[in-house]
Amino acid sequence: MKRINDLGMVVVTYNPVIKRVSARIRDYSMVIGRTILVDNSDTENSVKIKDSLSGLKNVKIIFNHKNIGLGKAQNIGIQKLTEYPEITKVIFMDQDNYLNQRSIIRLNDDISLSDNKIAMFGPGFEGNKNDFTRVNELISSGSITKLVTIEDVGFFNNDFFIDFIDFDWSWKASKKGYTLFKDNSVILERNLDNTYPERPGGRIASPQRFYYMNRNLIYSLKKDSTSRRMKLHWIKSYLRRANFQILHDDVYGKTKQFKAFFLGTFDGIRENLGESSWNFKKKR
């Protein structure tokens, strides 16, 4: 397939399975003009990652040698792409998800032919009869936007560390008059392994992740980026999620989940952002 020279990709990794990630990056590099891999690993993976991607001239690797958070890593990747004048669009990816080349080309066509007030296109869901669905928010993995749109809306929030970074950006874009769409012909292939144990009604997030979900949602809802109706919707969703996490957790412990819920809410209200100093170790 022909390489799309004006399309960049930002891939963020954290202690990845190197064989899997390198295979995917090599696949992406065949269709993507410039790929920026930003590695947040806190283990010594740098030599192995470099060796696995040797020979790819359109791939740049940035090693942070510690976990600086997803939002900050994505912003570093975006800033690096702006150094290449031919790059006008960016698609985001991480180590747990995969888009095939046809899906990348489809998303590139979507954003290239779109109205300038469409901020982002993202993957959809199988079984939806409509080609496109207008949405209030998109996850960043598998989503595409223009660099001029990021310049107008702003970068991702560096202080969120992880979770709700993409939703917060979506809401800021909507406030500025942009729209967002899912392309239902594009399916994101997900590989969550056993990171989130599955229980009836959903997957159990670790207390650490649950803390960030709570904190960043509360912080975002405090800002004037969403309507009152959306705020009520998310508060109800937030409480349902808390109920599920606390009542169904038999992996980390209900006490830790309640602690994550309480501290996340408290820090969100206080606007205490950045990497959390709270320790939520897995129950033994």
C-alpha cells in the first residue's frame, strides 16, 4: 500500500511486549509517513526496543526512562511531529490496541475530506447500521485529527497522568464548536490481556486506575466544558461505576476500591493533579 506522507502517528508504550509492539510499528510504518514512539517504560527496554525497530527511517523513538503519564507522552509525540513540515494529521495508538492498514487509510480519508469543524474521527462498533455516528467524546487510541485542530483546541492535559485525557480533550473541542464522529466501518482490535479481570457487568479496574478515573472525571466536570445535562449523565455513570467496582472486586479488595473512590473524588475537587502519591497495592 502507498505510504501517506502527510500522516503522522504517536504511539505511547509502557513496559510493552516488545515482539508484539515492534511487529505493529513495522506494519504501521508501511502506511504512515512518520511514526513517533514515546516509551514510558520504567524498565531497561531501550536497547531491545531500538534493536527491534532498527532500519525504519520513518520511525523516531523517544525514551523517557520513567512513566511520565499518557497525556504528557502524547504531547511530546505531537510536538515532535510538528518538526516535520509535511505532517498535517496525527493518529494515536498504544500498545494494547491495533488498527490494520485499511482502517488507517479509511480514517485518513475521513479527516482529509472532512469539514474543518470536525475535530476528530475514531473507530466505531460492529453492527451499527450507520456509516458515521456523531459522539460527545472519543478515546484517543485509533482516533485521528489535524495538527491545526490541536493548535486551536490545545494539547492534552499533562497533569491527568492517565484516564479521561481524551474525553477531556473531546469536551474542550466541542466547547470550541467542533464535532466528533465514529466511523463504524473501522474496528479497533483490542488486546487487554488479564489487565482488567472480567466480572458480570464489566471489567474490574485496579484501584490505581479507578483513582485516576474518579479524580480526572471530577476535575473535568468542574470545568465549563460540558453542559449541565452531560454533567448529570456522567455523575450517574460515575456512581454506577463506583458501586460496581466496590461491590464486585474480589481481586484487589473492596477497601482499596473504596479508598480509591474517596481519594479520587477528594483530589478531583481539590484539583490535586499529576501522578498520584497514593499507594494501592494488589491484595495478596
